[in-house]
Amino acid sequence: MATTSESLAFDRGIRPVMEIVLPENADAIISFRGDLELQTRIEELALKSTEGELTEDERAEYTGYVRANKFVAILKRQAKQLSNSQS
């Protein structure tokens, strides 16, 4: 899990890029959800992880999804902040 300092640095580092990307796409990013197949796979891997039954490949796959989810959460937060500041 990222430290607060790490999270703040990451947010600060990507904010200029988000200000370019987000204004036109903020609503789409805020409402984004992965498709049902992806959600089902992540839930399956999460359950196996909780039970300690992931293979090495599954662990790597799950780690990738967790990282992607964190990044999407950051994008959504940035989109909401930009949307609120432009209102």
C-alpha cells in the first residue's frame, strides 16, 4: 500500500497531465466501470487470494488489476476535483 507521501507525490506528478486529458472526458472517467467479465475475473482472483490459492501467474495478474484499479481511482478523484473546480 502506498504511503501518504507517495500518494501525494503521485497525484502532484500526474495532475498536469490530467488537466490536459480530463476536462473533455471527466464525466466518462467518473462513471467508468470495467465490463462484467473483468469484474468477475477480479472477484474470482480476490477470493482465491483470500484463501491463499493463487498460482504465481494468477498472483501477477491480480497484482496488475489491483494497480490498474488504484490508477483508475486516482483518475476518478482527479476528474471529480477538476469538474468541481470548473463548476
